[in-house]
Amino acid sequence: MPDILQSIHIDAPASQVRASLDSIDGLAAWWTRTTSGDASPGGHIDFRFGEHVTRVHVDAVASDRVHWTVADSNPDWDGTRLTFDLEPAGERTLLTFGHRGWKEANGFFGHCSMKWATFLLSLRSQVETGRGRPFPDDLAI
């Protein structure tokens, strides 16, 4: 099963990066403004992109990781896992992101890989400057 894997350095401590991954307000600041739910382990988060909703189950939240399983989205995403692993690197944090367990590396897989890159840049901007580019103001590809 193919995985999307990307890494990005963020000029902030891991605790600050994690704060943008483990709260509804933090997530809404960089991924989609219309985010709701419970970001604690065992909870569900709904990410709205216009009419489309992606629901994830929160599997783990720890100092060095946030992991989710996609519970309801579209056939390509359902059952996949989203992983955010944080590694302190001096005054910076190395964030390794994974969108794991795709059924196949199709055209949508390629689109999502590029789109995840834009959202990770939004996350970095949010953490470093306080201004992300969440949907609907995200970078068009």
C-alpha cells in the first residue's frame, strides 16, 4: 500500500507545533477554517471543505506525535492513517507527516501529495508567524 510521506522543519519547539495539531482552533488555523469535534484521543474531528466533510478518529496524541485514522471521507481516504511525528532539532522541530495506507497510487494520490505539501507550508507559517492559509484561503494547485 502506498504512503504519502513528507518532512518539514519548523522554527519552533515541538510543543508549539503540537498545539497546532491537537486542538480544534489550532487545526482550523492551518487546514480548514470549518473544523469541529474533539481532538483528544478517542475523539472524532470533522474537517469541512465546502460540502465535503472528512471525519477522522483521533488514535494518539503525545508530546512527539499526533495520529488519526480517516473514518469517513471518500473511498480513497477511508481507512487511511494520518500521522504527524515531531522530533526536536535544537530550536526547531522536524515534522514528518504521513498519509498512510492508500489502496493505490492513482491520480488523486498525486494530487493529495501536492496538496498536503501546501497545507504543511500553511502549518509552518501558522506556527512561525501566526498566519496560516487554511481552506478556503489555501494555495490553489
